[in-house]
Amino acid sequence: MGMMRSLYDRHVLPKVLNTLMKSPEMTRIRSRWVPQVSGRVLEIGVGSGLNLPFYSGDAHVFAVDPSEELQVYAREVAKAHGTQVEFATESGETIPAENESFDAAVITWTLCTIPDPFAALMELRRVLKPGSKVVFAEHGLSPDARVSKWQERINPIWQPVAGGCNLNRCPDVLFAEAGFSFDEIQRGYIAGPKFATYTYQGIACLM
Ligand SMILES: C[S@@+](CC[C@H](N)C(=O)[O-])C[C@H]1O[C@@H](n2cnc3c(N)ncnc32)[C@H](O)[C@@H]1O
């Protein structure tokens, strides 16, 4: 089972994720928020690099993600779009950077998967300069009891097949608990099955 899991995680899941995360609505969300940050930008969980085409020309991206397999895709996207990116095969819980060394951050569809999302947000807080903006788009727990009941039920089956993704996290609560406030936040379903598409998107900030 361990061997099966690792073959699946390393060879099947990267292709599936790179395809699933490209839906027209997700691409529209990326194109709406990502251009709003510039300077030295940290992206946590860069994955296959689907945000990379949307950075402004003056963004220098430091991309942290433990997946070497997804980084292969992300490097191709960076090259194709001329995005300035430095990659670090690391976890969001241990960001290899100095305190207050970034101007902004981007995190999309990743808080669901990071094993300790609160630790990652505290790390993010450590490495961001005061006043920084964090662009985010994350799926999470639905406020509709009929949906959230199923999210809780399906989660134990979903998590191992979806690379560790959780359906029942509350990104807004996590940001607030880590000391962020919101310049802008929108909540609502996007296209797709309700259990995986209740989306929190906007800009969190650090005072
Ligand atoms: C659903 S994918 C989203 C990828 C990308 N952010 C996007 O918007 O398409 C979740 C990502 O979280 C990454 N991830 C898993 N554990 C992580 C961790 N501890 N720290 C940072 N990223 C992590 C995975 O490797 C994967 O790239």
C-alpha cells in the first residue's frame, strides 16, 4: 500500500492536479488577484506554477513547495512566461528565508493541503514585512450544513487520494488566528461539486 501510494502520489497525482487546477474559473481567479502583488513575493505551494503567468513584470517570486514532481511543470511555465522565479523544495511550515524579507505573498488552493496550516501562516507572518499583502484563493468548509456534513464525512476518504487535501478547513479563521486581517474577502461556490468548491478569495494583510 505504501509503495502504491508513493507511485500514485509521485506519478499520477501531479498530472491530475496540473489538469484539475486549470479550470476556467480558477484561471480567472488567478488572473484577478496575482497581478496585484509586486517586489519580492513569496508563493507558498506553487505546485505546477499555474499562478506564474499572472505575476506583474516587477515581481521576483520565491516559490516554496515540497513537490519536486510539480516543480518540473512550474519551471516550464516560468520559462515560457519569463517570470522571475527561484524555487525552494521546502514546506510552508519551514520557509528558508530571513525575517521580514518579503514584500507580499501568494497562496492558492494550498492551505487545504499543508499538514500544519497555522504553522505555515505563522511562518508567513515571520518572513513578511509589516504592511504586506497576501493574495489568497482557497476552498474550504461550506456554511451550508447539508454540504458541510458531507465534507466532514468524505474527508477521510478524500484526503489520501487528493494528496493530503482537506475539505473542512476554514481559511478565513486560520488567517485571523495567525494575526492577519482582510483588505478584501469574498466567499462563495465556484463551478464544480459543492463539497470542493466553496471558495475564500481576496487579500489578507499584516499590520
Ligand atoms: C492543490 S495543489 C495547489 C497548487 C497551486 N498552489 C495551485 O494553485 O495550483 C496543493 C499544493 O500544496 C503543496 N503542499 C503540500 N504540502 C505542503 C507544505 N507543507 N508546504 C507548502 N506546500 C505544500 C503541494 O505540493 C501542492 O503543490
